[in-house]
Amino acid sequence: MSASLRHEWRLLSRSRWAVAALLLLLVLASTAVWSGLREVERQRDTIARMAELQRQELAAQAPRLTRKGDVGTVGYYSHPGTWDPPTSAAFLALGLRDATPYVLRVHALALQSQLHAGESFNPELALAGRFDFAFVAVYLLPLFLIALLYDLVSSERQAGRLATLLALPNAGRQLWLRRAALRVGLAALCVLLPVLVGAAVSGMPVAALAVVVIAVLAYVACWAGLALLVAMRGGSSVANATALMGAWAVLTLVLPTLGNAALNRAVPVRQGVELMLAQRQAVHGAWDQSREETLARFFKTYPQWQHTAPLPEGFHWKWYYAFQHLGDVSVAPQVAAYRDALVARQRATEGLGFALPGVGLQAVLHRAAHTDLLAQLAYQDAVTAFHTRLREHYYSYLFDGKPYGLDDYARLPRFEAPAVATGLPVAPLLALVPLGAALLALGARAAGRVARS
């Protein structure tokens, strides 16, 4: 450490409020990381406990369900479990894992009503959100940077030392940048040090950790540059603090809310509950339709079963499972449009990150943690694929009229968790880094004008 930097450190360490602010930031970041690690561990324990209970339930059900060899009864009462395990980086930003199920039991009946039943929750419970690292980094970190930088020049002016400082050798741009760099560097260290510890504990991949560190540093650069621009313009401490707090409210609260409202109008998305209701209406309506017509429509999707024996009088599982599947087929266009709209809104939200650094950082953290919309859709795809394997496993016995025994039950398909995407959030990172570099360069340039004033 150079002599000038050691001198700045001694000056900073004498400021009790600055040291207290840095310690508080370290405590908040550490608490957020610890809370995220605990939540991830709780979710993993829940998944492991569910898997064990599932194994015990299937073992207990097997003799009873297969006693008569009726595959329709087995498919109706068996509910194999599916799960979406958190990644090693999920402790940073829990994202949609707070509001959508990461454990879901499915059976061979219509799928859409099972996929979207988890959306029925009390919105007030999710209103406050989760206290995780993403919250600290996006909303609280700028406040600490503002507190450390807003009176960088005005405090010297109010104390009557500014003219003397400007008369000292190397007291121009270098002085202000040195002071700002020390404060900003310590704030960044207080935020990132818990992340490095948490990444080591969770086994987070180095590439994902590097992306997170770069994104946080770029976000720090955005607010440091903005704070320098305001602090160097010659206003009083009160005026600087008011301006920066107004900028924080606009950039982190007002504009993201307005942008989200605009996206909701520009890219309307139907609720998953609507798909569930539409699918259920199609299924309930099938009870009043011709059974032969229902099977004929089913055989258009599965022609390999069209030579099955004719339906007997009364109820038969073949007809029941056929119209259950046709309920999903009836809403397939709406499901595709629903998913396309969700992805379009996700891309548009990432586009907001080119102008709003907080949105850009959230996009990077959620993508790196695999807790965003794309991760949720990947889990739904895995559940859909498993549901298809489950149905077709039963179909081979149902339409061929084969009895279903214990050995067949042991070959019941098992769910495989979706593979974690290896891609990194390049697009939102490319939006955040140039923005941070530009604002920091403008702030550094403003530091030179203090010396000339």
C-alpha cells in the first residue's frame, strides 16, 4: 500500500460513521449469504425427504394397487414425485423458487392442471420477497455507496479545508479518485467477501462466480460514477444526498416498476390458472361426448393403439385416460402461446438492463443462480417429458389388455431432474459492464474539474 493510500486509510478509519457503515454492509451481505445457504440446504433436505417418502409410499402401495392387475387403478392412484434441486449458486438469488413449487407430484391424468395448481398462493405472503444477496446488492449497496461518497468534496468545503487541499501537490483528480477508490473498494470487498465464502461452501463453479463478481463490480462502478458526478458538482452535502437519494429511488424503484407495467401491457401473458381451468373444462366436458369419437381423436395422436379391443358397456379406463390426454391436447396452442409470451417478456426485461443497472444485475444473478423464468420452464419441460413416459408406460398395458403386476410396477419410470444449463448470462452482463465503465469514466472526469474550479 502506498503512503498516500495509507494516509487516506487513516483518515477514513477515524470516521466512525464510515467504519460503521462498512461493517453494517458486511453484516448485511453475510446475513444474506448465510440465509441463502440455509434456504438452499432446507430445499435440498425437503427434496431428499420427499424422495425417501416417495420410495416408501410406492413400496407400500405396490401390493394393494397391483392385486387385481388393473393398470388403470395403478395409474390413477400412483403419484410419482418430481423435483427441481437448487444449484450451488442458488443462495445468491432465490428468484422464482420462492413463488413456484420445486417439488411436484404428478400422475398419468391431464398435466396442465397439475403444473399450474401451484400458482394458487396468497400474494401477500410473497409481497415482501426474500432477503437474499440479490436484494442486498441491488437495493442496499447503492445506499452505502451514496453514504460514503456524497460529501467527498462538500465536507472539505464546509470545514474550510478545500482551498488548502487544492493547493497541495498532487491534490487534483488523484486526491479525489484515491479517496473514492478506497471507499468504493472497501464497500465492494464487504459485499463480495461473503459471496466468495458462500461459493467455497456450496461448491459454486468458478465461471459462474467470476460472472457474479464482474457483474457486482460493474454495478458498483455505476453507482460510484453517479455519486462522483453529483459530489463533484459543487453542491452542499444536503443537496448532494437529496439528489443521489432521488436517483436511487428513480433507478431502483420507479423506473423498474414503470418498465414492468409497460412490458405487461406490451407483452400480455395469460395466467397459468387460466390454462388449468380451460383444460379442466375440456376434461369435464368429455364425460358427455361419444366414447368412440373420443378414442378416434386419441388415436390420431397414438395410432399404434387404434387396433385395441372395442370398448365394453359402461366405464373403461381406456376411454378415461384418452380424454384426460385430449384435455391437454385441447389447450396445447394456448400453452405454446403462454410460454412464448413468458420468454418474450423475459427477453424484454433483460433489455431494460441496458438502461437500468439494477435490472441488469438482477438478470445476471438470477441466471447465474438458475432461479429465473428460463430455469422454471426447464423444470416444467422435464416434468412434461416424465409425464409422457409415465402415460406411455401405462398405455402399453391399458390398450393391449395386459395385466399389471408387481414386476411391472417395479419398472415404473423414475423422474430425472433437469440438467443445469451451462450457458452464462452474457447478454445482461454485456449491458451492465459498458454502463458501469461509462458512468465511472464520467465520474473520474468530473473529479478533475474540482481542481480547476
